[in-house]
Amino acid sequence: MPGISVRRLDFGYGDNRIFNGLNLELGEENPVVILGPSGCGKTTLLFLIAGLRKPQGGEIVFRDGRPDGCPDGCPDGRRNPAAPSGPSGPPAALVFQEPRLLPWMTALENTALPLLRPFGKQGGRERALHFLELAGLAGKAGSLPAELSGGQQQRVNLARAFAFPSPVILLDEPFQSLDIPLKVGLMDLVMTMLEQEQGRLVVAVTHDPREAVYLGRRIIVLGGAGPGVVPVFDEALNLESRSYGSPAQAALEQRLLARISAYT
């Protein structure tokens, strides 16, 4: 299982300090879901992990995965800044809120495009089709994005992320604009793909406690007063069963909501 060490992380926009010496260890529980009020830095943290932003202090270290072309893992880790990349590509694939599919390419072509370098043309198409099949879209492989529903486009988005050989997959609220059945179906799809692809770490952010409890095996709430956001809740979940909106999970959802509301 890959891991991520966030060490003494500093980052801000101008005078707005978001992280001031943040420390996190990710990788034991999977998926990890990060909650917090708007503006607390959830998406910024994903961008820093993905290498789309550079830390202003501290470092982010990827462990025991395949960053920077290390097929058996890099014993000393790889660090961001440097946005490590290599034959296998960057260490993290980022799934945005919107699918961001190229409109002139089919679902299969969109999924296979980032696979050309690591797998070649034929190997990339075969791998892309495999993940589209897992996503229930084998019959839509030849469809353009405009011919797909919003939920189907997001399934392509997830299939593309899991098909790419990065050890870490980052989810930036990809379920937020969907109705409940589609949302639950996509979270189930994430777990199905994780079962198929052992050794992948998923880190998701959301503002919805109910989503967090359904998907997360560990939940972190970011908040705090003064300069710098810190974890104000960090627990591994050992639920015997999960059901979206289950009354048995309501107390935990209320605890999470209270934590978020305290820093809104």
C-alpha cells in the first residue's frame, strides 16, 4: 500500500495562511476522506499532493509506491516540490469535480489517452476498455461526452483515473452535483475498482458527512483557529456494514457536522 507523509507543510495565498506546519500520515486506512468547511484548504491539499501547487515550506513524501518510475517503490521516497514524474507518470491522479473529458474524443479515447506512454496504443486501449467495463460503460465506449449523461461522464472520469498507473488517486468532490442514487453508485464503483486494483490509495475530499461515512475508512476533519488549518477530528472507522443515510450512522454524521460547523 502506498503512503503519503505530509511533513511540516506550509502554504498560503498572500497573507492568508492555510497550512502552517501541517503533519499528516496517510496510507494505513483506505480510502481516506477529508472533510472541512469551505475555504479550509481541502482542495489545496489535494493540489499540493498532486504537484499542481508547490509547498512554501515542509515537504510531501510518497512512500512504497511507484512514483518517478520506481516499479518496486523508492526506498527514500519521492518529494514534492519537484512534481515527480517518470515512465509511470506522476504519483497521483486527480479526479476533478467536473469530468473534464475532451469533447471530440469517445469515452474509450478519453480513457486511453493518458495510457499511451505507459502501455502503448494497443495496451492502453485494452486497459481503458477493461476499466470502462468495470464502470458499466462497455456499451458506451464509442460515445462522445455529449452523448453521455452526467453520471456516465463521471464514470468515465473515474475509469480514466484508475486505469492510469499512479499509486495514489485523489478525488476532489466528484459526487457533489449528482443525485443520491448516482452518488452512491459512484462511491460503490470506487470501492469496486479498489478491489480490482490492490495497492492503490484513494484520498477524497468532501463537505458532506454522509458521503464521508459511506466511503471513508478513515475520516479527517480540517479546521482550527488562528494561522494554519489542523486536523480537529481524525478517526479510523470500523463499521460492520455501511448503508447511505443509515440511522445507525446518524450519530457519527452529527459529530462530523458539529466539527465542521464549529469552524464555518
